[in-house]
Amino acid sequence: MDIPRMGVPEKLAERMSMAEQHEYLRARFSRRSMIRGGAVTLGAVAGGAFVPGAVAQAAVPTQQTAPATETVDGAYVAPFGRHLAYGNDPRTEITVSWQVPVAVKKPFIRIGAHPWDLSRKIDAEVRSLYTPAGVGASGDHTQYYVHAKLTHLRPGSTYYYGVGHQGFDPAQPHLAGTVGTFTTAPAGKKAFTFTAFGDEGVGYHGLANNALILGQNPAFHLHAGDIAYGDPAGQGKTADTGFDSRVWDQFLAQTESVAKSVPWMPAYGNHDMEAWYSPNGYGGEDARWTLPDNGPDKEHLPGVYSFVYGNTAVISLDANDVSFEIPANLGISGGTQTKWLETQLKKYRAAKDIDFVVVFFHHCAYCTSTAHASEGGVRNEWVPLFEKYTVDLVINGHNHQYERTDVLKAGAVTKKLPIGGTAYPETEGVVYVTAGAAGRSLYAFSAPLSYEGHENEVDSVASFINTKDGKQNETVTWSRVRYLDYSFLRVDVTPAAKGRYATLTVRGIAETGDQVDHFTVARKAK
């Protein structure tokens, strides 16, 4: 049987029966029909917070396989796990998402320019995700994720919101404590801070890092994959053992203290491929997140997107598409992701109002961990583009530790970058940071630790790279900082007048609050 041009991708078709391909196509096109449905128009909110004609668009459900469930009195059901994400334009678009423990009637969001005025009430939409007993360690379990996409917001403005449903109204005085806030991106260049890490999971260390991150007052947070570890095996197969969908309930409750007010922007890692929900492994992620839809293929690569905040463009990639080490989704995009990446890099480098380009994804381009080390697929597909378009910073996870390279080009050190040093990517090359110590158990290095206040320089480090032919040993000279404890990244972005140097000040922050690394990336402002 010939697969239609707009049908099942070849990589997926190889693993699916004819019946599975038919169901995949049916679900895909019915979902597209729903997407053409529903937006509701808003009037103006008191205080002029919305642009006239603003729209709130209910997110489209991706999983409708849950059995019928009777609702309970909504007064006894409290929303939890609130998390924000930008739309395609962070200046005017935010999605507010949350979870309810049981089915509720008529979910909604209230929003306004003041905490005492949440007069604008907007319908939201539920995406139910059903996991039957026998799938990993999960019991028969249905999760209910609720999403409301807000558009036509005003740049650089703070909004107040409350989420609810029939029987639970955040506008009621006794529920005033449930009101949250968010702030849209500014209309122009402005100094700001963002944070990043990967490989969080559920536990004390993730919770501790979240508390520290909130104290940095970031504009947004990047999560470089392996988010909750509902699938601890991480091979992207239905044969993975230990999967438990209920871990996500714990994770979203854990991160709510930050994610309810700071847009939480994830890339997808190998532990985020949950093969029971969809052929590409992302059916569960589609239920939980509403991310920008400007990537090359939202059907198969929902974690690939970009956004611009002030003078900085951020690109999220899906390294499962190019991973030799964990090949469940290897080649799933058919090369479209790499082509899209180059298009984005070219566009952002030509844009007169963008100084910096930051790229984040899961598998490491350069790392000397004894666990996963470096991914050859990333080096083959993307590193040449990072160098061609002088990407300013690359952030990875996957290896549970902190490691930072010197300035690199073509796999070689073009400039040693000591702690406190400055890199000039326009002429020197790219700096790569592994920030995978958000919360999961730590890995190891083969070389001595070397970090701020405890520097231990070595001439070379023995490591390996994952290739299509398996692991290949390599000896590298680019490993500059190695720290083995829980940590995250803080990046301070400072614009500059045209012709002067705008800067990214990058800091590695330990769970203790100590600084373990810092360096600067400088580029002449446009």
C-alpha cells in the first residue's frame, strides 16, 4: 500500500501495521478539523490590558480515549499544576495550562489587569489522557489537562489570572489566594534574565532548584528535556519497564511554584518519548503542554519551535530525531528539522532587532560524562549550522552534571575560555553547556572536577562519542569546567547601543546557591 504524501512518515510506517496507519491518519485529519474550530472573541478588559478584539483560543484535545467518568461537585475539586508557555509571539501570546484530579464541568480562566478585577471569563478546554492498567506500573488512570491560549495581549504587561470550573470560581473572595500572574515579553530590547536546566524528575533536588530559580526572577525557564521521568527506562519503546503516568501529577505539582508565573519552555528528551500514546511517543506530551506551533512539523515534532524575547532568539530542537545512541525516533523528521533549523538561523541572523541566538535541546553535542558523553548525530546534523550562523550559546541536558566547553569550531578549541572569560562567537566559535543536574541521580566524570574556586586544569580528557556504528573513544581538549552536583544555569542578557557589545552573562549556580562557573558571550549590537 502506498502511503499518501501527507500521510504517515516513512520512519513511523516501518513500525506500524496497516490498521495502525489507518488509525493514525484518521486521528491526524480529525484533529486538523477540530483545529479549524474554536476561537472566542473577547471584549476589552478594564484597565486596557487587552488589545481590542483580543482572542482566547481553546487548545485542541489530543487524547480522547478515556472512558466516561462521572463528575463530582466542582467545589471540592481544586486545580493544580499550573504552568505557562509562550505562544509564537511572547509579546502577545501566553497559554495557561493546569490539571484537575477528576473530570469537571465548564473549565475556564479568569483574567484581568488587576488582582481584584477578574471580570473577563474565558472557556478552556480539557485534554483527557487515559492510561489503562498494565501499561508499565500505571494503574487504570485518567489525567485531565486544561488549556487556555490567550492572544492579542499587550507587550510588557502584567496580567492576573485565576483558573476554575463549575463550582470553583477564583473570583470568589475565599479563593483569592489561587490567583496567579504573568508578564508578556517587552516590545523592544530590554535587559532580562532566563534560567535553564535539564533532567529534573520528581524529588527534593528538583524542588530545591525550583526554589532557587524562582529567586532569580527569570523572564522564562528552559527545560532541556527528560522532564518528569514517567518512563524511567527512556528507550522510547512500549517494552520500557517502570512507566507510571502518575509521576506527571507529582511533577506538575512540584514545578507549580515557578511555572505558574514563569513560562516553562521544554525541549523533549529520550525519557519524554512515551510510546504507549502515539507512534512518535509524544501523545502524552501533547496532552500536557501547549507550545509554540511554528516548528517544521507539529504532528511529529511538537517540541520543535522558536520564539523571540527582546533581543534574543531561542530555538528548541528535538535531538531524538538525530540520536544514534537511543534511536527510537531516529530520522522521524526525514531531514525537515535540520532544514527548518537552518532557515530559522538564517532568518534570525538577518533580523535587525536580534543580537543573540540561543539553542537548547537534550542530547549533548560535547560532553565527557562516563554515562552518555557526546552524541554524534548532533555533531553531524547541527554543529556545522551552529558554526555557520555563529550561534551564541548551546544548552544541553542528558548527562546529569554540569560541564562547559572552551570556544569550539570544527571540533577544535579556537580559544580557551577560563572561568570569567569572554567569548566572541562572530569570530571565535561556539560555547556548549551541559546543564543536566536539575534533580535526577548524578553521573560521573573520568577527569578531575574543575569549577569556580576549585580549578584543576588538565591537558586532555578521555571520553567517547555515540555514532551510527556504536561508541567510539576520543580524547578531547575542550572540557573546561566540570562540576558534579545539582545545579542550573542563569543567563543575564544585556542589550547595548548599536555598534557596542551586547552581552550574555552565563552562570552555573549550584543547589547550595554557590556560583560554580561564569563567563560572558559578547556580540556587537545591531
